[in-house]
Amino acid sequence: MSRPVPNLGNPQSTIAVLKKYQFVFQKKFGQNFLIDPHVLDKIIRASEITEEDFVIEIGPGIGTMTQFLAAKAHKVTAVEIDKELIPVLEDTLHGYDNVTVLNEDVLKVDIRSLVEEQNEGRPVKVVANLPYYITTPIIMGLFESRVPLESATVMVQKEVADRMRSGPGSKDYGALSLAVQYYARPELIANVPPNCFMPRPRVGSAVVRLTRHEKPPVQAVDEGFLFQVIRASFNQRRKTLANGLSHAPEINIPKEIIEDTLEEMGLFRNVRGETLTLEQFARLGNLLWKKREVLPELT
Ligand code: SAM
């Protein structure tokens, strides 16, 4: 099967398409289109697409990256919210018989069912230059809804890439770092300056590859509770961990018991959340979960 050679991915071709369709950028959709062939090449290489792969692209824009993905993959489904881009995509993706474009809000698409239908439940690779206003819900949605995901190679704000990759003690460390690292191994692929996009975003960007762990690196008795503990621990950064947790109604454990538990773990009673590793959070979550079950006896 011969597919067209991609002809997008530089400023001239993007301008030509935008002009042809008199396209008006929608700020509310986070539209910053990639116009740098080197960055495209890095994303495609890092995503390790083979001709066996089913790929989901979130936000194809005018179809620049979609062309490169379609040239390599078995099948591509691209989810684009902006209906003005649909005729553009029909044009730029003409001849790529392995691409389906869905005109939907990705946050409302049942990606898990989509993968089951399209790929018989086999793992999918996600590749995207993400709309920055919804990066976290998209990434967490993919992980938490148990989409069979092999990897996600995504362009995000530089600051978000730093948060995903950081560890205890860093100013960037927080709930997002722990959630991402619970599900995946994050890797920085490239830093990308604003001039690689049209229009230029006000912030720096970075490509990260998240390779999903076959099984999480720590064991949580109750995953949902672990994430409640993590979120509550970082809710008020200036507070001690015990203060943050004891003020969270969803945790519902008295401060004294939380402090005793920290001590039991060999930590100071006034320790701060940003110093704990994922392993320590998992242990804390598991201990608190057990204590919560016998709370009336403890208080
Ligand atoms: N992939 C293109 C590129 O690299 O040139 C465009 C990337 S642009 C940063 C983000 C794209 O996501 C835009 O096309 C935008 O319309 C689309 N988008 C924004 N919100 C979306 C949503 N909720 N669901 C699906 N697509 C969305």
C-alpha cells in the first residue's frame, strides 16, 4: 500500500493551508501549530511507531503530525474539537487511507472503548502536541480510565514537563509528579522554543515520552485513597503534611493519628509532603487506610 509523502511541517506549507481555508486561530482551543520539521522528526522517532501500531492523536490541527504518523502506523485515529479544521483535515489527509478523524472533545471520548473496538484491546500509542489548557485532565484521564496504553509521546508546557519528571526536594515536585510516575516512566525528549509554532506560545514547551509501567512501582491497598492522600498533602504547600491531611474531609483522620503514623514510618511529625518519595506515600496511604477502618477503636 503506498501512502502520500508528508508535505506539511514547515512555515510555508502551514501558511499556504491557513490561507486557502482563511483559517482563524481559536485561542480557547490552545491552537499552536508545529512548523518545525526537526521537532516533528524527534517526536516521530521517540514514539517508535511501527506498521503494526494503532495510534491516537489528540488535536491534529491542520494534520501536520497526522501525515507523519499515518505514513508509519497501521491505523491512526485523530480527535479534533474544532469543526473548522475538519474540511482542512479532509484535504491534507487525502490519500491516507488509514486515518479516521473524529470531530469531538477528547475529554468526552471513551478512549478505552475506542481502543477495544479498533485494536482488539491491544495497547495503543498516543502522540500529541497537546492543547495546554487541558494537558493534565487528558493525561490523567488516559491513565485513570485504564486505557490500554503503551506510551504517550506528548508536547506539553516546559513547566509541566518539569513537574512530571521531578522528585522529592524539588520545587516542581507535587501531585502531578507522583501521579505520572505511579503510572509511567517519564523521559524528556526535547525542549522546544516558541518559534517552532504558529502562532508562538508565550511559554516554552517540551516533548516528553511517558512509557507506561507494566505494573505500578508501588503497591497501594486502595489506589483512589493513595491519590486522595497525595493531593491533600500538596493542597497547602506551606503546611506540614499532618496539617494538610487532617484538614482534608475526604481523608477524615485526626491529626494525632497521622503524626503517630509518620513517626511509625521513621519520619518527623512535622515533615512536609514535598520530601516524601512515592514509596513513602504508598506506605503512608496503606497505613492510614488500615487505621481508618479501626478508627473508632483508636480515638
Ligand atoms: N497537532 C497540531 C500541530 O502540532 O500542529 C495542533 C496542535 S495544537 C497545540 C492543539 C490542537 O488540539 C488544536 O488543533 C485544537 O483545536 C485541538 N483541541 C483543543 N482542545 C481539544 C479538545 N478538547 N479535544 C480535541 N482537540 C482539541
